[in-house]
Amino acid sequence: MSTFSERLNAKAKSVKNDSVWHPEEGEQLIGKIMKFGETVTASGDTKYVEITREDDGKIITVWCNKVLVNAFTKQAISEGDRIGIEYLGREQIKDSDKTFHNYAVLKDTGE
């Protein structure tokens, strides 16, 4: 017989939206940009990108923070591009007690 906690964990896994990327530090997402979008959330206007994951063809939604938006802009990433994103974890803002989610982003240019 399972404990209540084990049953709750199983329920949480069954409810969790696995089409939204919730990376662990060091996790990578490689695929093709299908769509850039913007929506309104409880936190305000939020940008997102939909990526077709290369290893299984599943469409994954990535909520974009300033780090991702700036990387996409700097590298001129657009729909149809093949990219890789690696989650680097939470990092401390210099001279502040606040942290942010940091990412490495690379556009595949065929080189």
C-alpha cells in the first residue's frame, strides 16, 4: 500500500503539463522554432516560444524571460530556425540579493 505522499506525487505527475519546459540545471532543449507568441498571465504580459523537440517531435512551450528574449534578438532567431537552449540555473544579480534564471542559447547556422 502506498503512502499518501506517494499517491500525491503520482497525481502531481499525471496533472503536470509536460508540454511546458521545466528544466533542471544543465538540461538542454534542441529543436526547431515553430512559433513566437505573447500571452497575458497573472504576472502580466509574457512571451513564449514553441519548439518542436528534435528527439521526439513533441511541441514544447518555453516561457521566455529577458535572458531568452535578448538571446533570440541578438542571434536573429526566427521561426523555422534550429536552436539549442541549456538551462544554467539560477544566478545572483550583481550587487543585489535577487536571482534570475540563466540560459545559454545557440542558433544552428550549419557551421
